[in-house]
Amino acid sequence: MVAALLALSRGIDHLNELIGKMVGWLVLAAVLISATNAIMRKAFDIGSNAYLEIQWYLFAAVFMLGAGYVFLRNAHVRIDFIATKLSARTNALIDLLGIVVFTIPLCLILMYLSWPVFERAWVSGEMSQNAGGLIRWPVLLLIPVGFGLLLLQCLSELIKRAAFLAGRRAHPFTEAEDKLEELKFAEALAEEAARREQALLAARGKKP
């Protein structure tokens, strides 16, 4: 049972990892669109509300779709001066409680409230009130989708914290596991380099 749950957790992690990396390109797209829009306005007096709105559409996509990735990477805001003084087990218990009591209910409530807003915009074909603006439903869809991804990551983090507390996992955070693997890889490289250096010294010592 625990193995199946951990496999589910890894699948969710992989999904949010993939989406997080894709979302990073939206930042570049927003910067390029913003720069191009500014140049066209200043140099040629050409502009459109669509160019302005797509920037904040992309901005919204980065934050909404990237929330699960941030949670996965343990990069959300923490009170570090308190967390660093607590044991890993205590931090895991606090996280578990916070996920169950606060984060999961928040995700469910906001998904419940935002879906009808998106649905109305989809059915009506709601457009921006600004001349030349964009259709509204894509950006409204980001709200339930973003909180849905965060909800999935909450489930993954809940599994990891519970597995850690049960002694079935070495670390409560994915990032810690990744760093452990990186450390093992670095140590393996260092050992291989040391062996080669010893072999080279030994070979030199045998020369007449």
C-alpha cells in the first residue's frame, strides 16, 4: 500500500516538475512580448490592448500553474528562523497538519468557487471590455487548473510526510532526496578521480 502511494506521489511530482519547467518559458515569452510592445509603441506608435492583456495572461499562468512546482521544490515561504531550529520530524508533522487543515481546504474552496466563473465565461464567450482585448475564459480557467495542480501536489507532499514519519522514506522533501542523489553522484565522481590518480601515481612509480 505504501509503495503504491509513493509511486502515485512520484507520478504527481513528475507532472508538476514537467509543468514547472514548461511554465518557465512563459516568463521569457512575457518579457519578449513586453519588450516588443514597448518598442512598437515608442518607435512606430503602434499598440494593441491584446498585447497588454497577453502579458498579464502569461503572468497569471506562471503563478497559477507554477504553484504546485513551487510546493514540490519546497520553495514556498517558510519562517526559517523557527523551522531551522526544529527537527525534521517536527517540521514534517507541522507540514502534515498545515496541508490537511489549511492548504487542501483552500484549494477545494477556490476550485469550487472559480469553476462557475470560468464556465459562464466559456458559455457566453465573454470578451475583454477593452477595445481589441482578448477572450476571457482561458485566463479564468487558470484558477481552477492551478489550484487543482496545487491540490495534487498537496496529496503528494502528504504522502511523503506520512511515509517519512512512518520510517518508509529517508527525507520528508523531494528536494532533499534530489540533493542526496546529487551528493552521492558527486562522491562517486570524487572516488573515481581518486582511484585514477592513485593508478596514475602507481604507473609512474613503476617506470625505470
